[in-house]
Amino acid sequence: MKKGEHDVTLPVRRGRYTGLSIELKHGDNRPTKEQLDYGAMLEAEGWMVRYCWDWQDAADIIKLYLEGKL
């Protein structure tokens, strides 16, 4: 992985999005500048980007994304 890349990428088009990218965080951790920059680059390319502090939230986002409900 390159510095700033997110933990989960799903290169599957749904609706208006090119793919889904999720950065998983823990506790009081916040996304780094590199992670935010990477997320902004992906958003500019049509990706949905999310930051999650709970695995269940990430799983729910993936499910809803794949169902085309986001």
C-alpha cells in the first residue's frame, strides 16, 4: 500500500459512483492528511469515500452501496 491509501477499496460501479473506498479508524484516531488527500482525489474521480470507526458501520455501508441504496 502507498502512504494515504485507504484500507478497503471496492472498484465496482453503482449508480453515479465509480467505486467505494473506506478508511477504517480506531478510537480517537483521525484520518491523516495523506488519507484525506487520497480520499479527495478519489471523490474527484467519482468514488464514494467514507471514514469509519466501527467495523459494523463499514459493513453496513458496503452492503448498502452494493444494493445501490447510497
